[in-house]
Amino acid sequence: MADSFNFELVSPERLLLSAAVNEVILPATDGEMTVMAQHAPVMTTIKPGIVEVREADGGSNRYVVFGGFADILPDGCTLLAESAVHVDDIDHEALAQRIQDTKEDLQDATSDADKTRFAERLDHLTTLQNAV
């Protein structure tokens, strides 16, 4: 049996999950990463995507996150999300609105840096929309 560690998923509104888990798969900005017990300490930014949680009791859950960052230590992981919701509770209309708003932001962007940032966000959001 795999070692467990404490995982907390926190959004500005509330603590969504605090549980002993065996594994968490995060949509890190530099690529998907799997966190397990005794992981090397690291802090990473999170892009919009799905967090998969495999709990120590055998259950699993998926959460949609809209950015944030994760603090990973050998005995735990805390994900502070800009916004997060259980995948079953996702508001598809709100997601479509975020995509529309980002498209408008991209069209209005004047600097190359802003254009790149909004294009990346749009790519993440449309990938997320296709995943849920």
C-alpha cells in the first residue's frame, strides 16, 4: 500500500478538501505532475485544468481549478486555487463565459506579452472545457 500524505485544496471561498491521499495529479504550468508521499519540496504554479485526487481510503475525486499555486512538501501538499469546484458541480455556462471574456481580452490586447498571456489562458480554458 502506498504511503499517504495530507492534501488540502483551498479556494478563496472555502476549504474544498483536506484529506489523507496517496496521489494527486496537478495541472502545473510546466506540465502535469504527480505528487506522492515524500515528494521533494517544490512550489509550482497551476494552470486551469483538472486536479485528480486518489484518497488513502481508495476513493477518487476530480476538481476543476482555474489557476493558483501548489506548495509541495514531503509530508503534504497545499493547492491554493484562484477558483475551484468539484468536476460534478462545474457551471458550463460560466466556463463558456470565461472563454468568451478571454477571447475579448485577447482581441483588445495591445502588447505582445498580453497577447501571449491571453492566448495561453484561452488555450487552457478550451482544453478544460473539452475535458469536462
